[in-house]
Amino acid sequence: MSRRTQPICPQWQHLQWCAGIDWGRQTHHVVLVDPDGRIRLDMPFDHDAEGWDRLRRAFRQLAGEDLSVVGVAIETRSGPAVEKLLELGCTVFPMHPKAAQRYRDRKAPSGVKDDGLDAWSFGDALRTDGYSWRAMDPEDPLTQELRLVCRDEVGLIERRTALINELRQALHEYYPAALEAFADWTSPAAWAFVKRFPTPQKLRQAGQRRWEKFLHTHRLYRPQTYSHRMEVFSRATGLCGSQPVTQAKSLLAESLVQELRNLQTQIDRYRKRIQQLFDQHPRREVFDSLPGAAEILAPRLLSECSSLPSRFDDADGMRCYAGTAPVQYESGQIRRVRLRRSCNKHLRAAMHLWVNASRRKCAWAQVYYQRKRQEGKSHACALRCLGQRWLKILWKMLETNRPYDEAYHTRNQVRHGSWVLALQP
């Protein structure tokens, strides 16, 4: 959509007052201006019940009981400050940090900065440019909880990855046989091995019968790996750390294993809660039908995407929000295309994993990916191109509230003469 034909935000048309808030952890600063740009309220307030009550009384003294006529620009779209503003009934307009910085510079080119100046620049920017902004709608509590739990789960997984890297480094220094015997260190069975045989010397003393018992107990016995593991265990003391290094690093390894076990317990608890929320969501069937999303990625995609059709006018806005659409730069004879970094990072990460997994489930997705690779694109770039196609499909699925149907999509490809069908085996 052209910038000149961009529709005016309906919520902005009903505003009678424009305010800006510079938020903080302990205190906030609000500046409210009238339609002529005159400052009618300029006050700091604390982030507590009394402070927010002061703000409510100040707004009602000027705007009356209906605070929806008060638009508030704030440099975030989540957090306690946004939740309190929505509870007050204000119309909230989130601002991108880069845009907020430019509005500060417009008010103070010298670079001077304070909380009151920031709040004033946000409020006045809403008054002059807010016609093209998008106001926040009160979010469905189920979707909000699901999104927060999914993001926290990803944070726990990242913490687990950091601990696994520390464990692998410790084993590299004194116990390389353990690294050679086990490839997947996200598996609790590998952690149990370090707990059961913390040093190469204890592994050697245990003997073959206990090695075999351990493999059977943890369901690790495989004919294709049995002989290799027995051979690795038998020579575990051949290349290992010195006695001081072994004693120190084995203590560290056991401590890391204990942390990993505790952390994995919490991750399993999070996944159980995610599944409960996902099963309750009315759009569950839509995202559960996505090829390759499975039980882990489908809830993440739902929590980040389910409300997007109400925020954007078409699939292009959703693509920009997900980070798959590139950024074009044109100036004179210079034309460049680069990766979009201003996007929802959580959605972009989930999209990357899902699109890659979809190649194993959909023949057309694999054909499309291979074609982009043959054109010279990198793996990540080819996945973003495939993500562009998937997001267009997902947008239509959300509009019609219809699950994905491979046969229906194939009929659409035939009707439109898609080049993918010509390359598909």
C-alpha cells in the first residue's frame, strides 16, 4: 500500500487529547497536549497504585470519564506500564525505539535529553503524525499468557544450551571419551552417564557388564553404536586430563549435570502448561495443521500470529513483522536489499525453525527451497524466501479460520500455473 493512500487510523480520529509517557521502572513522566499543541499536563508520577491513581484523576479532570479520547504514545508495546494504560481505558499507540529517537532529535537537535522532553516529543508526534499509527487493542488473556509462557520457555532452552556448552568444554578438558561416545548432549541419558561415571578412571573400573547395564537401563543399546561405544569406554583412560584437572573438572561436570536436570524439569513443566493453553485456544486446529510445526512450534506460532490479521491490512504487513520481507534501499543509482532487522525476533526465530521443518513434510516446499539454493542464495535466505510463501498461506488460513489442506493448496497451484509444479517430482 502506498504511503499516500494509507488509511487514517480510526482511533486517532476520535482523540481529543494526545499524551506521551517516558516510562521507567520506578517513575514515569507524562506530558499531555491539546489539539493545538499546547501543553496542558506535565508531571512525573511513581509506578505504584498511588501514582497511577494520580494519573487517572489528572486525565479525568481534563478529558472526563471516558478516557478513550486520550491517546498515549509510549516507547514499548508490552510491560506493566502498557497494561495499566489499557486498564485506564486510554488509547495506546506503541512507538518503535528508532522512531522515538528521531522524534526526540526533531524536538532537540542539540542532543539534550530529559524525561519531560521525551514525553513531550512523543505526545506531540502522536498529535501530528498519529493518523498513520496503529493503536493497540486489548489482547485476549489466553493468547497473552500463551505467548509469555512460550517466550519464557525459549529463554530456559537458551539457558540449557549455555549449560550444555559449559559441560562439553569441561569434558573436553578431562573426559574426551564421553564426548566421543555421545553425540546428543540435550539427552538426559548423556547427563546420567556423567553422573554414573564422572571420571575416566571410574568408567574403567566399572567394567563392561556395568557399561552394558547402563546402556540397557537408559535405552541406549543400538547394534550400530554398541561396538563403537564399548571400544571408546575401554580406552577412556588413554587420553584424559591430569589428576588435578580431572578432580576439579569432574566436580564442575557433576554440578552442571545437576543444574541441567533441574532446568529440564522446569522446561517439561512449561511444555505441559503450553500444551494446556494451546488445547484451549479456538485457533488451535489452524496452527496444528501446519506441516512441520508439530507440538513445539505450533504454540509459538499461534501466540505470535493469531492476532495479526486485525493489526495488518494484508499479508505484506505480516511478512515485515515476521522479518522475512527484505528491506530495500534506493537512492539515485544505488539499489540495495538487506535483511530486515526491525521485526518480531521471537516470531522470526519460530518461522525459521518451522519453515525448515516444513521441507521434510511438503514436496513443494523442498522444491521451492532447492530452486532458491540453485539461484545462489544462502540457506537462511532461501528459508526466508520460502517463509514468504508460507506466510501468504498462513494469512489466508487466519482470515478464513481454515486448517491447512495440502490437496486444496495443490489445486490452487494448478489453477495459477505455479512453476513449482513443473519441478516437483
